[in-house]
Amino acid sequence: MTSVDLRLRGPGGEPVDLVRTLNSHGFVDLPPMRPSADYRSVELTLRTRRGRPRTVRIEAGRKGHATVSVLGPTVSAAAAAELATVARHVLRLDADLSAFYEAASADPDLAWVTTGAGRMIQSPTVFEDVVKTICTTNCTWSATTRMVHAIVQHLGEPAPGAERDGPWGRAFPTPATMAGAGERFYRDVARTGYRGAYLLQLARSIHHGDLDLEAFATATAEELPDEELEARLLALPGVGPYATAHIMMTLGRYHRLILDSWTRPTYAKKVGRASVTDAGIRRRFRRYGPYAGLAFWLFLTRDWVD
């Protein structure tokens, strides 16, 4: 194996808790990501600029570092560095959370996050996160898992050592591949229901050059204000208010709270109430400004890691 170390420290000097990052939300359970049984490391299969995809493992390394190991045949130093750069992106190590930590340190319910929580693991591409988010709408998590497994298993390019059956060891398919799959695949194989038409439309728009989702990941808040980004996401096929809030969080835009059938009752239970209003929840986290949605999510998921 070829391995590269990544320093677990944010741009503002803030610590990074690797396990908290790997357990930041449920997408870590969806291929091409594959968490270990104890959720303390993850394998993911990544496309490369040249050659076949490769599977890497991200796990704790020497003190204060994560280790990115390339599985399978040995790769060049340049290829290992390329894969480590993508892994760094997935872990969101370049995000500066120091301002959020300063606000959280004064909140008894959230001061714990300053030990390194708050980085929301993301996919290598915005396209992958949007597709997965669309597959979470109006369905159970088991249905989401079934859809994403089928998409990756049947359309994803395999890395060396990929399992013959199942999605593991395959990269997430490109927009071109998903655009060429056809309606029958989404209806009969992936069984995406009404979402199939949206996924096809999305993939074809990107493949034909009419839509550039990846620009959303690099644009700053000054270049693309939150309100404008939100409007552009809402214009995407199959993306409503819930999906928009979720995608914005994967993009590092945290002002909007994800309010759905899981977050509302979970919040009510944690604060000891039978029910809560959306307005009441928003008031609780208003003090966090652009990090309100992140603060809300961390309040709900503190017990995800022992």
C-alpha cells in the first residue's frame, strides 16, 4: 500500500476530530463510501485523472494526523498525492470553523464541539451529493440505500479488487454515464420511482454543458451569496426546500436548518417537549448566524459518537 498523512488541523488552527467527521451524517453509509464496523475508518473509491479508479482507506495515523492508504497495486507518488487531495476535500480539512468554535464555546449545549466536531463529510463532487440527496426525498433510508447501491453497482467504474457483486470498490458514476443509462434502468433496476426522471434530467443537463454544479463548491459567499445559491438549487429537478438545505450543508453553507420528519421530533425529545415549532427551533440557533444549521445539526447528533 502507498500511504499519505493528512494533518488534522483546520486553517484557523482548530482541531479536527476524525471520528466525528466520519460520523457527521448518513452519507458515509452510502457507496462509494464504506465505513468500518466501528465507524472509526472509511474506505471510498475515487476516480483519478488517468487510469482506473482506486480505493483508499482513511483512518487514524500518527498523533494529530489521518492516514490515507491506497489499496491494491502500488501507485506513483503523484497519483497518491492526487488521491490524498481528494480525501482532504472529502474530510473538508480546508474549512475554517474557528469563528463557529468561538460562538459555540459560550453555549453550554455546544461547547463540546470545539474539540474537533463540525466538519460535514462530503462527496468528491457536488453532483454525487445532489444525486444522493434526491434519493433521500420522500422515502425511507432503506429505500435511499437501495437506490444508491444500484446506481453505483451497475453504473460505477470498478477499481482493482472491486467486488463482483454489489457496489463496493466502484466509483460514483459520471453525469455522462448516468445520462446514458436510460429511463428503463432507473425504473426497473435502480427503482428510483418519480426520481428517475429528475436524475436523468440533471445528468443530461451537466453532460450537455447546460449546468455546472461543481462551480457551487468553489464559489465564495461573496461571489455567490447564500440566497442566490439557494435559488439555483431550488431550480434543480427534484430539489425542494429540504433537499436545498441539505445540499447547502454539504457545500459548507450552514445558515439554513434542515427541518424534516427526523430532526423536528429529535430536537423536541432532546429539549424535553412533546412538540416544537420551526420558529422556536430557529430562534434557539439564531445566535449562530451563518452557522445556525450546523449548530442545530450538531445539537441533534452529539450522541452519534460515544
